[in-house]
Amino acid sequence: MNNLIKYFLFVTIILATVILAQAKSPYVLILGTAQDAGAPQMGCMSEFCKKAWKDKKLRKMVSSIALVNPKTKQRWIFDATPDLPSQFQLLRESTKDFSNKLDGIFLTHAHIGHYTGLMYLGRESMGTKGVKVYAMPRMKKMLSENAPWSQLVSLNNISLQNLENKKEIELTKNLKVEPFLVPHRDEFSETVGYKISSANKSLIFIPDIDKWQKWNTKLLDLVRENDYLFLDATFFADGEIPRPMSEVPHPFVSETMDLLKNLSLKEKNKVHFIHFNHSNPLIQGNKEKIKEVREKGFNIAYEKQKVYL
């Protein structure tokens, strides 16, 4: 057996081992990447929106992720968006489990893109029984005391579960979720991000936050301490929309990249931008801006993307 054949067999064995390990590993699946109202947005007639209304391939579902544990055949969704029916189907296809089994939904806050999909669990749609919905105190109160969400509770379509700031929830022996409060426009509920941890890796999900400077956690430390970060990228830069952007103080992609510019390439590669407004050039497919982000060492989240934990 010559050396070339030996090398080929070695590589084949290594690849097979990696594939087998991944098949058993928990993973996060990206279900959507757009801001609450999707892309294109209702009533929008910008040049991008006009194209997207005509070409379905340009449309993007609202920001959401799923956590899948192949070993136990469990699956959880983070944020119930207006696109939940299509996103749940995407999850079923990914897991090759076409049952309606859903082990839980974790909510970040009470803005329209993050909880209104719960309506599809009701009697007019799936009519689920006792789906666990994890929510912070104010979020739980809002759902319990206000129609139509209160009907989901009274009919036991959903079973509300308590969340506490920085209190870890053990989903399985080696899979944990920890909510943490972040500053945002909290008209009706708190806002949280999530840390998802396996025995080997951790992932941060923060689809909505005000400017990084308002938070008592340093973003640099967060990047260094975790393996993957899916971060709020609602806007690319100032002046992107025709209203004072101080009214919607998300961290610009340009600001986040500048804040992290001195990190190593390996550290920057951990960052994946998500939750793009329809005005953001990254979701519009602007080649120059996409190239800029990638050349600086950062990533852009995309639907059906898988990240293994």
C-alpha cells in the first residue's frame, strides 16, 4: 500500500469520525435573520423592497434560532416570530422529525418579532398541549393577563415557565440555558439574551439590545469567554432610516466591529451578525458591505446555518 493510499484512508477515517461526532452533537439552527417586521417590510417601497416583493428568494424570515439535541430528539425555539409556521417546518425538515413535538420556546422580550408567533399554538392553528414557554416575570405577567395570549394559558396550549436573570436552566445533563438581562426598550417586558452551553462549547444569542455602552457587561469579555456570538445587527450605520436613530438605539454593525477591532482574527470569527432591519445593506446583499464585514474577520448569519456545540 503506497503512501498516497494510506494518506487517503487516514483522511477518510478522520472525516468520518468528525461527521459521526457532529451527528450526535447538539446544534443551533438559524431559523431567521431579519428584524421584527421581516424583509421586505409591509408597505416598504424602497428599491430593495420592490425587488424583494417580486423575488421571493430575496425575502428573509424574522430573527430566531432553534436548539436541537439529536441524542434525545429534543428541540427548542428561541423567540416565537410571526414566521413561526415556516420556521417550525424548517426545523422539522432539519431534524427529519415531522411530528409536532416542541420541547419549549424561550422568549427574549415583548416586541412583535419575538413573541407574536405564539398565536399559532392556539386552537385556530396547531392547538398544542402544554408547550413550555420560558419567560421573565413581566413577560409572563403580560401573557397571563392580556388577551389573546391569556387564552393560550387558560386552554393549556402553553405552559409558562419562570425565568430568572442569570439563573441557569438544565435542559439535559449536558445542555444548559442561561438568560441574562440586557438594556432595551422595555415597554411591556424585560429583555434578555441567552447563553446556551453544552459540555464543550457555549453560544450567546442577543438579537436586541441598546448601545453596548449602556450594558454593564463588556462585549470584549463576552467574546473572549464564549465560542459563538449571534449579535444584534439591526442597522449597519447611522443615517440608515429617515427618522432620528436615537429613538431606536441599537448598536450599529460598524460600531460593533470598531469596538472589537483589536481582537485576534480567531476571536472576531466567533461573532455572527443577526437581526437585520430591511434597510441594512447586509440583508440587501450589498457586496461591498458584506466584503467589508468578512475582511474584518466577522460573520453574517444566514437561514439554515448550523453551529455545532
